[in-house]
Amino acid sequence: MATTKEYKEFVLEQLCLLDNITVKPMMGEFLLYYNGVLFGGIYDDRLLVKKVETNKKYDMEEQLPYDTAKPMYLVDSVDNKETLKEIVIETCKGLNNK
């Protein structure tokens, strides 16, 4: 099942508090970047972010974006723009420290 256009647009609207969000299509799904850093994606109408030390505090559930992938965190608070902004920033901080 691929991500719907409506869900992709919803997620991008929820990310409106962040400048420099870019999205790239990939095989029916979408990769998400913040300031050029790949932090997650939209897979099967789910927003997933990479697992890093700095975003563990949000206690998100692990899920696989697709069968052979590494686990990522499911963002279930997509409706809360402020929390979503914090999760993206914290995820990118963790990715920049690797």
C-alpha cells in the first residue's frame, strides 16, 4: 500500500512550523528532509522518523517502513504541530551528532 496524496499533504501542513522541509518521492512513499538532513519519511500513511538517542524521550513505538528496513519510530502525534516540530529538531540533532 502506498501513501495517499492526502496524507502526504496533511503531514507537510503539520510540518509548517519548520522552514526548509523538503520531500522526495521514493517508490510510492516519501522521504523527508529538514535543512538537508534525511530525518524520516511517510510510509503507508504513517510518519516515521529515524531512531536516534535524542528522540528516545518521546517514547515512540518502533515500526518498519518496509520489510527489509531498519526499525524507525512512529510519530503518532502528527496532529500536534509543536510536538512534531520538537521531534524533527531532536531527530536531526541526533543525526548530526553521529
